[in-house]
Amino acid sequence: MTDTDVLIIGGGISGLATAWWLAQAGVSVQVWEADQRMGGKIKSHQQDGYLTERAASLLMNFRPEVAQLVHEAGLDEVKTRRTSQAQAQRYLLHHGQLQALPMRIGGLLTSPLWSLRGKLRLLLEPFIPAGGRDDESVSQFIRRRLGDEMLEKAMEPFVAGTLSADPDLASAGATLPRLTALERRFGSITAGVLAHKLLRRRTACSTDTFSFRGGMSTLANTLACTPGLQILSNRRVQEVTPCRHGWRVTATTPGGERSLSATHVIMATPAPAAASLLASLDKTLASLLGEIRYAPLAVLHMGLERADIEHPLDGTGFLTPRREQQPFSGNLWMSSLFADRAPQDKTLLTTYLGGARQPEAATWSDTRLVDESLHALTPLLGLKGIPVMVRIDRHSQALPLYHGAHLARDREISQQLHALPGLHVEANYRGGVSVRDRIARGRSLARHICTQLQTNTQGLSADTLISLPADR
């Protein structure tokens, strides 16, 4: 017999979300976290009336399973939605000035951001033959389907600003799975979008952008307090070995060494940590995980007097194309996004520096980060004063980069895991880096494990999967 059905190594959003889905199905599950706190990189911080986020700042959702978790976990009551001001528009830095970025295709055709040639190229998209290689990069895919201007003015700043990646190296299939799927299924992106609108209008989950009172930590803390879950911190796993009925996991704790056996073990840690644990178990799998690289990032939060900013800040913020040669990839206007992020008459701006585009910027001194950012932001936003609050969060390994043959590597990881039944690897280097992706992937893995537990007659009744709806 085993001590628990499932042991999850890692208490970040991947581990916590998977644990929540399993708990809903009545599965016995423990989460072991090496740190003192749960949540991984997600961490909200209160300082002088400002609420800042160390990592994810919001949850942009269009998936029904995410809406289900938020509702059933009791988080609907503490959701903080975007302000009407933030919904108005987004900006793009273009020729040294902030220009409103159209949110719809129709707006692109009338926007001064695009040349006549660029607009005509967009209109040709439905007539471009489907094709492309399996290892096509984001740049190759977007250039082939939508042209150079769409790549330079929209997709490159999006990939660099939200994913910290390089579109010239990022896998199109891994980074833009919805767009590449539209081409495969319908022959073009435009045809696919139209088909989805016609066929799925009544069933699709509406898009919703929100955070929570107290910040994104509220999500992690709520999941960690799920009834039925055993959450144990300060447990640094040293060894994972097969045993008669599954797996035995050994960790060091402040009270000494502890071991536990589980039918299923989920490694929800960063790739380097998973690779280290698997090195003695499966060298090929460890090597595949060791190939995954991460982008460094510095997150600069600055609080300013609202009267010291001339720009109306009537949007979410702005992204910067690489051709603009700015020290940062983007700037979020957090106090415009959510009403509770700054004291009255104050503004909170969050700037992102580093990433694959300019990794050295993440290592700049605090003084240089502030000085370089203020120098660039002053003419763009009309800054007249100095920050009244400054906070800097640094990540040497912020986000995994879906560069190169990422999908092929992920398939190889899955193949290696087939030879290790009951062992799973699930973190943000597989299937998407966003909180939305982690929740959705956690549900899929939970369903898979529940099915296996039923097959192995481990005590689950036939109705345990009711709360885990089938994948759409």
C-alpha cells in the first residue's frame, strides 16, 4: 500500500492547480514545497499603499475550466476586474510616440500604424496557401501569413513583452498554438476566426480579464487552503525512486529526513530542478529537461504622483517593438488596470526589463534600472516628478523559453515518461506559461490520473470524474 494517491513536488501554480482538481475528485494528495511559502513566483506585495506583483499581474481567461475553478474555489467574490478605463485601449511605441493599438481587424485597416502595403498584405491572408515546416519559428509563421509589418509592430513586441521570448527563435506551434491550429484546420487564420465565430458563439467562454483583492497571491493562497489537501512546506526533495506500488520520495526537512510512497508523483518544479531529480533515474529525460532555457527578468515598480504624469493613462499600458531600441519590453499601468493598486491620487507603473531580447538589462543595478526607465518614460508619458515608491523584483529564471524544436522535445519528454508509469512532469515549460494555461493543464492531468487510479481499482468510485468535465 502507498501513503497517498498522489504526491506533487512543487507548490507553484502548476502544482496547486493540479492538486485542487484532484481534491475535487476525492483523490488523496499531498503537496511538498521546498520554500516556506506556496505560490512559486506568484507573490503579491503591499508597500506604502501600493499593491505590486512579483510575477503574474492578472489572469486573462477564455477557458471554461478556469472559470469553473475560480467559481468553485469561492474566488468569484474576491475578483477584481479591469476598470473601464483600462478596457479602452492598449498602446504601442511607434517612432518614439505612443500610438493606440487597434484591438480588432477592422481597426487595423484604418490605423495609421500600418502602411497601405501592410494593410493590403493583411487582406491577402485568406488567400495565402497553408504550409510551413513543423519547426517554423514565430517570425517565419507570422511573416508568411500576415507579413513583415504585423510581425514587427504587433507579434514581436507581444512575444518579447509578455513571454520574454525571441520570435526569431520561438517555436510557432508552441508559442502560438491557437493561431497555428487555425491554419491547420481551416487553411488560414481569417477563415478559422470566422468559423469559430459562426460555430462556437453560443458555447465559447467569454473573455474575462481580472485579478483578486489582495493580488494574485489570493489565488495561490486559496488553492493551498483547499479542504482535503495536505500542504507541506520546507520539504526539499532529494530522491525519487520506484517502489512496489508506485514511487518513494525522500526529502530533507527542518525536522530531519522524511519519506513517503505514492501511486503517482507529479514534478511541478522548474526544469533544472526536475532534471536534477531525474538524473539518476532516466538520463535521457533529465537531458531533455536540461535543454530548456529560461529568460532573466527585472520587474520595476514605481509609484508616482498622478499630477506628475501628463498622459491620460487610458489603457493597460504599452509594448515596445525591438526596432524602437528601448531598455524595456513593456510598461503596465497597474493603477489604471485595477482600482486598488495605488493610493488615491497616486499611480503605479510596472516596467519589464531583460528577457531574451536584452538579458543583460536584468542584471543592471537598482539605480541603473530606475534611471534608464525614467529617462525613456519621461518623454513618452510626460513625467514631471520622481517616484515616491520604488520596488524591484528580479528573476534569474523568469519564464521558460519555447525556443527551437520545443514541441519535438516535449513529445520526447512524453515518450520517456511512458516508460515510468505513475511519474508525471507538469510545469510552465509544457503547454503554456500563463496562469490560465497552468489551470487548464492541471485539470487535464488530474483527469488522466483519476482514470488511471480507477483502472487500478485504488478506491475511486465511478462518479469521481463528474467534477472534471471532458476536454473540449
